[in-house]
Amino acid sequence: MESIPPALVGQSPAKLEKFWTWEQTILEIIGITGPIVTGAVVAAYGFLPALAAYPITMAAALGIVFMTLRLPKTEAAAQAPAASAAPRRSFWAKVAHGAKLVWKNPALRYSFIAFSVYSMLNPFLYTIMGPAFGLRLLGEANAQAATSVIGWLTGFYSLGGLLGGFTMMAAQKRTDRRKAEMRKTEEAKNGPISDEDWAKKIAPWENE
């Protein structure tokens, strides 16, 4: 997954950031509407339609990917198998080095802990809290109706991510306006500049 965006939009940090912002926003929209719609379907028609819809929609999604995704051809060197002499031990050494680096840096350590706790909230909410709350609210005899409560609960969980995606879009627009102003000022001083030269000149500012 991580290798697809650079193949589609290039290596520009600005383009990659915009890609991931749109990807996150779309995921959160689905994360809000999907559970709510699924809960309503189960409450109205039972569990079977929802279970049957999953493989159908998955097959449709895979079909769309196979028909529309066109990755650029890679170089023969990139397709060549990895050298057998590369020790597997070096991989784990890099992992251990990265873990030590994160843990020794207070900012990285606390960020890692906070993100780990946040990541555990997702399955905790979806698999434990949501179903338990729905059943407690409507009773075990109304298990199908309880799924609508679970759907709304998990849908609202994604609302924060959606707001974050919109915030990132607004920040990107401000960044684009700032770059346009900087380019206008630069060209006013030194004359017209090509897109390629401007991309090189602005790269250090984008990576700050």
C-alpha cells in the first residue's frame, strides 16, 4: 500500500500529503456511513443480507482495482530477486535500532505510547463496547435492532477523523496559497521561473 501513492502521484511531498489527506477523508466518510447503513439494514432485514453483501462488495472493489489501476513499469534491476547474501539478521538489527531510537527520544516515546493507546481504542470500541452497549440498551431479544445502535456509535467514532481530514485540506490550501505568493515574489525579483526549477527551489521549504 505504501508503494502505490508514489507510483501514482510521484515523490513530491506536497502531492503525497494531498493523496493521503484525500485517502483518510474518504475512509472516514465510509467509516461514518458504513456502520450506520449496515446497522439499519440488519435491524430491518436481519443479519443475512449484511453478511451476503460483504463478499459481493469486496469482489466489486477488487474488480475495480484490477480494471483501473495501472502501475508504471519497473526497471529490471528492481524486479531482480534480492541478493541471497543479504543477512536476515540485519533486518532485525534495524528494527531493534529503530525501537531503541524511539524509546530514547522522549517526544517519540510519548507519541508511540499515545498512538498505541489510540490504536487499541478502535478494536475495543468495535468489538466490545459497541455490541455491549447496543445489547444493554435494547436487550438480547432485540439483537438485530441493537446493531443500529452499534452502527451509530461506531459511525460517530469516525467523525473526528473526518474533521481531521477537512482540517488537513484547509491547511493544504493555505500552503498552496503561500507557495503561490512566494513564487510571485520570486518572479518579480528574478524574472519567470520554470515549474521544474521552482519545485527544486521550494523543496527545502516543503520539507521543513
